[in-house]
Amino acid sequence: MDQKSLTVGVLGPKGSYTEQAALCYFKDCAIIDNYLSPQDIIEDVSRLVIDYGVVPVENSIQGGVASTIDALIKYRVNIVGEIVLPINHVLAAHPKAEFFRRVLSHEQALNQCKDYLKAEYPHCALEPTASTSLAAKIVSEKEIADALVICSEHAAKTYKLKIIAKHIASTNNNETRFFVIGNSTAKPTVHDKTSIVFGLIDRPGALYDALGVFKKYEINLTRIESRPTKKKLGDYLFIIDFEGHKDNEIIKKALEELSSATTFIKILGSYGIA
Amino acid sequence: MDQKSLTVGVLGPKGSYTEQAALCYFKDCAIIDNYLSPQDIIEDVSRLVIDYGVVPVENSIQGGVASTIDALIKYRVNIVGEIVLPINHVLAAHPKAEFFRRVLSHEQALNQCKDYLKAEYPHCALEPTASTSLAAKIVSEKEIADALVICSEHAAKTYKLKIIAKHIASTNNNETRFFVIGNSTAKPTVHDKTSIVFGLIDRPGALYDALGVFKKYEINLTRIESRPTKKKLGDYLFIIDFEGHKDNEIIKKALEELSSATTFIKILGSYGIA
């Protein structure tokens, strides 16, 4: 497959962690970086506006990305790949900057680096932006001379900012898991995972019975998350990731059996483990 | 108990849905409304700075409030009550306003009312604020004449704004569930719920076995949610709500048995069902 012609949608602006994840996975492709939300990317994949999309699904500190899960439930697309990216924030600034009055970054990044900032830049005001790469873009394009930026090394280089410090977060093991979204289905590899979503029949023990199917077939669950059905409080859908490919005979049998405990099952995709 | 002297922390500024929930529950109390996050409220309850706190825990459209769950795991406090509040947004403006160029509100509220805004105010720019009550406060205090606000009727009245339209959200059944947080424990009532958090022993089927304890004792689960342990990707804690009070003999037995499938259990509190 000639990847040169592939269009891949990522969260913008240019320099985002999502773009970095996409570049790890696709090597050579045309990045479309004007997306503001995972939902917009997934919708455009479903409408064939772009070939693939890369969206964050889960972070080791923050947890699940609700808007990604909701859009995967809503649109007809497939998860075709998984990427895990270490999140390493750096402190950067415009090359002309000398004195700093404020720090721009996404609220979560500001929070993860607050101990460092309190110790090294106690006089600086914290100014939340919609994303880490947007902070880098603003400071670069407006040539802001009094602001520090917390962003990825990738974003700092993208916007030609000077890197002042590395390893500034007090949280270790900060990783984000991304899904690659497409319209095809991924063929089985040596080691696959499958993601599904289902609704439970409204009776006590329905979730227990559903999980029992996985135990019976010795299928290893790697994640379970609940999301509201948006119909009423206390009514949930469950998103489950497990090891195995949907074309595998055992998985097929298990999914068939699972339907007796569920109101519906949607297979979100099978993909090689990152 | 003389509720007049009680101090109750809520998310600010004045007029928030959280304040409204607190006023429903406590009738007469001293509201402390300068909190920016559920974590700050819960921390101040644990440090005895305030008697009680009210925090959002779950919304029927958006799902769980991660920062509340994380703070309940971290701090030594008890859930002592539950409140369910219908979320009804109204469209409001400064009484002097005549022509509108923009709409201020929380991103989620803007999103929930976007169909209405597109139909009635297509020329208006959407400007996200940190909360719906902050939008009302800004427009009121700065006497902004060209902005609409989406907020609760309570917030509009609090800031003496003129209500222009009601029932503007395209999402029905929008409800938020709040927890009342304190340092005491709530005595059993006719109909109680208990919330716990636990970590699972790292072996296949551990969650299934944990849920099996609830099935065995015929305890009705009302909610299950997972949160990252923040140690590594793929490592989760589970937060479970179920019917019954922790002082009930059956619940005591079940929790004892549950410990064989879990690395730890923390009882977050037992409280009367809303």
C-alpha cells in the first residue's frame, strides 16, 4: 500500500501529541491537522473525507476520553490500529523571550507540572489553553516574549521554540493510547485486541453474566469502561477491550453467546496490539 | 441539628448548579462558593475547613466526573447524601442588551443547545467559559450588552439577568447526580446505597469473581466505573455503587468476601437514595 497518498486526520493545531502518534504509525502520509475534536475526525472518516483518523482513547493519568468513545459508538467506522505514546512535557519559550510572567498550556499539562512551576517560576500566572500545541502556536506566531509554554518536544520544534527544561512533570508513567480509525478491517496479526460496546438487559447480574462468557472461553479482558446511554441517569453502555481477533473462532462463539445477556453488541474493531 | 451554622462548600461562582443542589438538600446553611474544583471542596471537608461539600459525580449525558472520583479515593471523607438535579438551561441576557453578537456558556451547555442557537442566533459566535454561572456573572458584572448567556434559571435570577427563552437544549433527560460529602457517617434509612472503590488482583477473571460476590448475596449494583490507578496504562480501580447500607449484616459479609478478589477496598460511604 502506498502510504504517501493516505490522508490522516489528527487533532490540531500542528504539533499535537495526536499528530506525533500518527507520524509514528504511518511514517509517510498527508496529515490533516485542522480538527478540534475526536468526534469531527471520526465523522470525517465515516464520510470518507479522510482515509484514516488518529484519536486519543485513554490516558494513564486522566482516564478514558469520553468524546472518542461516544463517537465510536455513533459512527460506522473501524478501529484498525492502536498506538501508545509516552507523554513527555518540556518547558519552552520564544527564542527572544527573557523575562517570564505567565505559563501557557493545556490545563492537564499545567496541573501535571505544577510542582516544578511552583518551585522554579512561583511568580508566573497559569493560563489554560485548549491544547498544548495551541499554546506553542500562539507564543510562536504572536512572538510573545513574556510567556513560557508547556508542550511536547515535537511541538516546541514544530514552532521553533527554545527548549528551557525537560522532565518537568511530577507524574511518572504518563502515556496516552490512541486508536487508528478507518473504514477497512485489520487482518489478524500474531497478537490482536478487539473492542466492543454493548448494552445490558435490565436485570440484576446481567454484567456478571456477560463477563462470565469471557471467563468461560478464557478470553483475557484488558479494559472495561462504562458510558451513559444518554437516555436516563443510571443507564449505561459498556465498552470492553479483550485479547483476540473477531475472525477467531473462539471469539466468534463468545460474541454469539454474549448476545443473550445484552440488548445489542457493536464490534468497534480488531487491531494489532501496540 | 441546627443547619443554620453549617458551612457547605460548592463549585463557584454563586449561582452554579452545584449551589442549587446544595440549597435543595440543606435548606438553610452558609454556602461557601469560591471553589473551582471538586477536589478543592473534598480536601477542605477532610481538613475540617468546611462542614460539608456538594460535588457533581455523574451526568446523564456527559458521564462520570473524574476529578470527583479521584478526590474521593484520595481523601478521608464520607459520602453522606445523594442529590439528583434536572439540568434545565435557559437563554438569558443583561436587561439592557438589544443586539447579540455572541453566546457565553460552558462548552457542554453550548453543545447541548447548539441546534437551537443555529436556528435562532446563527450569526452569534460561541464563547466557552469555565462554568455556566461564570458566564452569567461576567455578563452581569461587566454589563455586557451584546452577549447571550446559557445558564440555569437559578443563575439568571442570581445575577438579575433577563430570561429570553426556556427549554433550549436538544438533549432530554439531562440530570446531574451530586454527592454530599462530610466527615460523619449517615445512619441507615429505608433505602440506602453504598459506594466503594477497589483494586483487582492481577489475574484473568478477577472482576468477574468480584461481581460474583454481589450476585451471591443478591446485592443490586447500580453503577460500575473504572479509573486509572495512575501507575501504568491498563491498570484500573473500580468504583461500584450498590443498594444497601454498610452496617447491614449482608453487606458486611459481602465486603469481607470481596477482599479475596481485591488488593484493597475503600468504603466511600452509605447514604439515602435520592
